[in-house]
Amino acid sequence: MNRFWMIALITLLLSSTANAERIKDLTSVAGVRSNQLVGYGLVVGLDGTGDKTSFTSATFRNMLNNFGVAIPPSIDPSSKNIAAVAVHADLPPFAKPGQVIDVTVSTIGDAKSLRGGSLIMAPLKGADGQIYAIAQGNLVVSGFGVQGSDGSRLSLNVPSVGRIPGGASVERTVPNAFAQGDSLVLNLNYADFTTARRVAEQINSLLGPGMAQAMDATSIRVSAPRNPNQRVSFLSVLENLEVQPAQEVAKVIINSRTGTIIIGQNVRVSPVAITHGGMTVAITEDLAVDQPNALAGGATVVTPRTGIEVDAGSGHMFEFSPGASLQDIVEAVNQVGAAPGDLMAILEALRQAGALKAELIVI
């Protein structure tokens, strides 16, 4: 077994390639995930910035009853120094009882600010209704707000949300199937058939044929030892292998609310002409023939060449060779100072004409 790991580590050092990424950056192990926790509680000690909602008063009454303090029904225990809050946190994988996690506390009533408050013990439950952590502690609030007697207000950031670093203690372990079975599954962060195949091939080149199998565009099943200690060492070797991921799918993403446009590096356009207001966009074929001398060796080669011509007359003329790239499009549009809205309209028109060789996504 020691000899195997020595060979594996040597192969790992020799497998590094330029522009490659580690498997740990491309994938995650199936079943190894965080879990969301949520709870309800009270924040006390506020400087008059709490709320007086009915459920806050009921929660405060119940808390005092648990400590043997009975409040007559005729008395309303509402106070502006307390606030009802929602508490949530992420329970990381393999978290053990006694470890601490960060929690976020948010008001659910009309409290103005949680600055200076303390969260009273609040149980955090998972989706199955079981308690997995207990939260308590002093809040760290980055925002603040002030209000004048005439109703004027000034606030910075959001004072109604706070954090408690290490504010929850884990009470229960979430079971997982990491050490079960004869194999483990690596799931790609972004599904891609080519990348899945390359990950499987890289693992097989280290461990031997058939050790890894690409199940689909996302998952790669890898045979693994049953012993938990050996499985941890085994996965440590695998996750540091480097793989050359496939090029991403050609995409153009448009955020119509902010005017943000993201154009992938593999986006290409076909010959077409578009007129948008006073702007004219023309994409034409421009092929060059490179022919060697009569007595020289070599073959005649036909290559596309990019030429950009800007006409500042009644409209702006863009001229591209076939298969114009992202750089050609951006440079031409920037030369005339076109607004993002104009580029959005041009890209949409290119897609409608079938000239945009990419997926257009509007968010």
C-alpha cells in the first residue's frame, strides 16, 4: 500500500499541465454538502429600537414563564428593547458536536435596529425538524440608523440584520454516506461531457483502467477503498490531480436591468448586416489566399482575415470577417462609443437572424 501511494504522488507531480485545474476546483463529492438550519428567537438589550408586535410579546411572555416568572394576562409585556428575529446558519459537512458555526440574525417585526443587542438561546432546526445547533451571543451589526423627531431618517447599510461569529454550537451530527460502499461519485460544478471524460481519463491514468467511469455530463464514479482512513488519503490524491477542462459553451448574457453584457470567448458571428437607428452593422466575408512562390514548397492556404472599418457618416459601419470574435465585436462597438442598449439590440437582432453562434440569455 505504501508503494502504491508513493507511485501515486510521483505521478501527481508529473501530471501538471499549463492552464489545468485541480479536480477539487472542478468537482464536489456527492453527499458531502452543507445543510441549512433555521430558528426563531429574541434579541434583548436594544436601545429602544425593538418592536412591539403581538408575537414578540407572546414569545417574551413564554420565555419568562419558562423561568418561573408569571405575568398576569392583563399586563402587556411589550418593550421596545426586545425584537423577534429569525436565525439561520449553514451547517458544514462533517461538523461534530461542540464545534461552532456562524449565524445570521434578521428582524421579522418592525424593529429599527439590532445594534447593541444579544440573542437569547435559540434552537436551530434542519429540514427534518431536528435540532442541530443552539445559537446565542452578542450581535455584530455593520449598519446603523438615526431618526429625527420630524420623521427624517438616515441609515447606512442594513441595521436590521446582524451576525454572530461562532454564535452557534453544533449539537447533532448529520449522517452522510462518504465512507459507505465501494465507490464515491464526483459531481462537476458545471456539467460538460468533455470535462467529465477528461476527469475519468486522468484518474484512470493514475490508478489504472476502469477505476473511474463517467456516468453522464456531471458525475464520475470512482472505485474507492472502504477503510475511512484510506478513503481520505485516496481522495486527497484524486482532488489534487490537474485536468484541462473543456471550453465553455458559447454564451451571451444580458442583464437588462443594469445594462451589463457578458460575451463568452467562444462567441462567433456569421456574415450579416444590421441597421439600428443611426447605426449600421455589417459583417461580411473577407478571405485571403496565401500562395507560395512557384519554386517554393508548401500549399495554398485560404485564411479569414479581420478588417474593421468605421464610417462616421450618417451611421456607423462595422465590417467583420466571417467568424468574428468577441474582441472584434467589442473593439468595433467601443470605437464609436455605442451605449449598452445599442449593443443589446444588435445582439438580439443577430440572434433573430441566426448569425449569432451562441446562446443568448437575458436575466
